[in-house]
Amino acid sequence: MTEPCDLGATEARRLIGARQLSPVELVESCIARIEAVDHAVNAVVARDFDRARATARAAEAAVKRGDALGALHGLPVVIKDLEETAGLRTTFGSPLFADNVPAADERTVASLRAAGAIILGKSNTPEFGAGANTRNAVYGATGNPFDPRLSCAGSSGGSAVALATGMVPLASGTDMGGSLRNPAAFCGIVGFRPTAGLVPSERRGLGWSPLSTGGPMARSVADLALMLSAMVADDARDPLATTVHGKQVRRAKDFTPLPPVDLSRLRVAFTPDFGFAPTERLIRETFAARTAPLRGLVGRAADTTPDCTGADEAFGVARGVAFLAAHEEKSRLHPDQVGPNVRANVEEALAYSALDVARAEVAHTALYRRWVEFFTDFDLIISPAMTITPRPWRELYPTQIDGVPTKTYFHWLALPYAVTLAGTPAVCLPAGVDSVGMPFGLQIVGPRGGDAFVLAAAAALEAVLPARPVPDIAKLRAAPPISAMEGFLGFA
């Protein structure tokens, strides 16, 4: 029998509205799942169960009164520990903020609460989101739900694990080099990076940079679109959330329900590597097997890619500048309390000249314009979501792929960061498992601003792809605590 915590968000919300599921029952089921399996994976690191229970009781009373209900009324969520939550510990995975309790929610969190979501706690993340391996010196490592010894990726790793294990039906995340998509691929769930500005943020230090954005995570495309509908907004505090005076630009109704898409009318480009990403042979083989049936379903299939010349350098410099702006002072004043990934980015960025930055920005702009041109001939691009299958989380980052050394600690994220540079929306869809039995994800990419179209197309693809893999909950219940594993806390 399905437990309430295993219901999808859309179905749970329908049952709540029909008075067939109590928000209290759903919250208690999610809390029970967290308490049963989180010792094995360490996904939900700060908990707000008492407040969640009180909010659930109020949500149940609203249903009984016949009040108007928000899109997420009664649905439990976890919030990534990079996002500020009123009255709930927010550490950013850093010892410098180990005792930080914000006085107010940031905009995205407030929007989720206003739509009726019930926050159960915070999900684990790498320190300041640096690197796609979810481990830090405050809460320790988060394990993959299919094998806790392996990485769940990141930086929204705790959110992905919480979703995969049924701890919550919805979770928040953020994305710079793939942080909504990477853990989705490793954990068998759905993560979406929207066009910059669709989900505004008032906290991005470099407001004009399109690299970082927030977004939703869920177990299906429909659930993800439901959550996104509560996150989109016009907010002039974010320079990329372009506003038109007197008009509403971003509307919830654009994302739910999603319109049907006829796959047979789509022009689709397939690429295992965007021409430059160091994609593992195992992943290439799985990609070929998973996409072979899709080629006969779409109107036009081609093996091609946008020109990504200069992508590694452009992303490296842009990322370095962002980390320099956010973390130079911390690294200089408290080097013993800042982890190796953050320090590496700051130190590299300090060596850049103004000419380096100018050249990188020119290359970035040229890449963007080539992608715009590419989408005049194609509707979608489909690639693997990640370059490798999950490896042990003790490996801070892959130093080599198929025997070839990686260039940086984030070079293995080239598949998702190519899309970040292009500024286009992308969703990671689970597509069964690879040849070693770990979750495999496809990255579905569309034109800039085509967020609703990309999600609608992804929903059509979801219906024909292999089923989402589900971890063994009984095995996780009986597993030893991940905290007992060597190297659990910190970076050693």
C-alpha cells in the first residue's frame, strides 16, 4: 500500500482539496520517513517538525472551512541550505554560519509558504554550493539513496535524496554549474534550471550575472511544474527579472497545467558531449541506448551540437569572478574555516587580469549567440545530464574520466555548464538505470525563454522513457548510519 509520503505532489494536492487526505496525515508520513531512513543518507540536516505540525493543523482547518487554497496547500517541502529561512538554521554548509538563524525568509521561500507549502527542514549542500559532491564541515556528507557510499552529486544533493526516498514530494534547489540537474541525474528525480530571471532572487551578489538561479525539484514533470508555478514572479530587485511597467510578465498559469506536445513535430538534436564535455564511455553507451527509441518518435533527429568553443574558459572565469565577489574576504580572513573548493576558486580568480575577464565575457556572449542561432533549426537538444556514473563521495571530485585527467574540480560538470552559459532552460529527466545499476538522467534543453515549452516536451518524453528508479526503502531503514563512515565530516 502506498504511504502518503510516496504520493506525487499533484496527486497529494488533489486529494487534500477533495478532503481525502489530511495535511496533518501527509506531514506525519513525511516526518516518519525522514526519521526512518535519513540516518543512512543525511539529507535533511536542520528540522522544523514542530512548526510544520502546527502549520499542517492550520492547513487542515482551512480545508474544513472551505477556504480558498493555494497551489501547494498542505504539501511538505524541504529548502536547500543555501536559501534563507526565517527562524530556521541556515548554514550554507559553512562553519562560519553554523549558528546562523535568519530573521526572514528570502523571496522564493516566502512564495512557497504563501502558496501553502509546509517547510519540514533544510536539505544538505556543499559549502556555499561549491562542487557537485554534497559534503561539508557542518553536517557532513549526504549519500546516494541507491548506495549511501556513493555521491548524490550536488549542490542540491540533499533535496534530490529527500525526494528520491519519499521524505517530501517537493524540494527547492539552486543551479550554477548544474546543481538542480546533477543530483537529479544521480538520484533518479526531476530537476529544472529555468531561464535566468524566471525565478527571481534578491540575494544574488552579482545581479547581472545569469549563472546562478533557483528552481524546483520533484519526482515528475507535472509536480515540478506545479512547484514552479509558485516560484515565478516579477521582482525588480533581480536585474534579470525584466519587468514591463503595468504588465505582468511571469504568470503561474503558464506552467500548470502544461499543454500537450506532439513529439512527432519536434526537431531534436542529440549529443553525448556538446563537442567538448569529458563524457565517460559508460554514459555514452547508456545515452545511445536510451535515445535510440526516441529518434523514431520525433519529427527530425540529428546528431549535432551547438558550437561550444571557449566554454571551459568562459565558465571558469565567470565562476571564479562570482566566487571572488562572494567569498574573497572569508577566504582571506578565515582560511582555516573555508573548504578547498571555495579556496581554489578564489585563488584562481585572484590571478585573472581584466583582460582575462574581458576575453571570457566576449567568448561567453559569442557562445550565447551561436546557441540562439542553433535553436532556429532545432526545438530541443537532448544530452546526458552528467558525464559520469556516481562514484564514492570520499572522492571530493573526479580527477580523471576514462583515464584522462580533468582540468578543474568542476570540469566533470561540462554537460550542464554548457547550458548554463547558453542561458537556456533545461530539465533533467530520469531515464532508468545505467549498466552498473545506478540512475541515469537525460538533459532536455530548449531555447531561451522557452521554459513552459521545455517542461511540456519533457512531460511527453517522460511518458515514453523508462520508469523512474526507486531506492530500496527497507534496505535504507536497516542500513548503518552514514555518519559512521570514514571521512563523513569535512573534506579529508
